[in-house]
Amino acid sequence: MSEPDRASEEQGATPTADTQSAKPVYKDRVYRSPAGLVGGVMLLGIFGWLGGDAVVSGEGRTPWLALAVLLCAVPVVVAFSVRPAVFANDDRLRVRNPFRVIELPWASVASLRSGFSNEVIDESGTKYQLWAIPVSLRARKKAARRQAREARGDSSGRTSLVDQPVRAEGDQVMADLRDLCEARAKAAGSQGEPSVRWAWEIMGPAVAGSVLLAVLIALG
């Protein structure tokens, strides 16, 4: 076989498994609550300032009481403000809530529901709240007013975005997650069962601080 014929045959050959598996890898899409992060950082700063002053300048049992309070309170503040996040990629949804981490392959997700809170429901009917994507009734009302203005502008003959629903930020995130779930639910990499892991790195220090605080108070 001549060199040109061999080259043309190689060009028309079916891609190998290695070639087919060489897909681009995308980072997770990360969703957080900016207000929660800001509030948590401010609280941690206040605790650090007051608690540090009590530990350094306090007398008697005061430093120990301050340490116990910090050990109990800081993990709780971190759990409900800094920690919550939602990670989404082409294969699965990972929900990091205050005290649990839930991993849900897209095939195991039955629905993503928005009401007074945002929730994901798996095929067994178990509900998991998305702490990192809070519901804002104020933002929903603002989006509804904007939608009404767009509709009025369209009826007056002006260009509008009335064909594109105006949603609050949290509702738009949920809509994006629904679209991703529908697009990837049948993919091979999206199969599997949900898994739940408790956040012992948060619960352990909080429980230890509570026990230490109770002992110090009991000893008078």
C-alpha cells in the first residue's frame, strides 16, 4: 500500500477509546449566598475580637469560659454562613449544607423545587434543602415588577425582554440546575445512588465546646 493510501486510511479510521475518552474537564459550578458569607465573616470577626480579648485579659476562669464559648460558637457560625455551597457539574450535584454533604448523581434527582425554600428531591422522595441558594421574596417581587414593566413596554411597541422570563437570582439558579439535570440525567457518568456524609469536622468541635462549657458552668 502506498504512503498516500495509508495516510488516507489513517485519517478515516474510527477514533480509539482513548480518543473518545479525552473529553475536556470542566470545573464545578459553585453557588453560594453572598449575604451569608458577609454576615458570617462579620460574626467571626466579632467573636475573634471579644473572645481574644477575654482570653488575653481575663482573670480566673474567664479565659477558659471564653475558649469554651468560642469552641462551641465558631463552628456553628461557620456551618450556617461560610460552609453552605452547591457544586454542580456534568455528572452530579453536590450539596454542602451546615452539617451534611449530599452527593446526587443527576440520574437520582427526581426534581428541583422552589417554594419558600429551594430543595432537591431524589428518586426515593427524600428532600434536601439547598442552604446555599436561599429564597428571597423581596427579589421575587422585584423580578415580577420588572416583568410587568417589560410587558407594558412590549404592548406599547417598544423592544422588551418579555419573551425571556425575568426571575430572581435564586430562581434563575434553580432553573439552570433543572436544565442541567434534564440534559445530563441519562448520561453514563450521571448514574448512581445518592450518598450522605455527616460533617464531623464541624459537629465535633461544637459538641466538645458545649461539653466543656457545661462542665465549667457546673463547677461554678
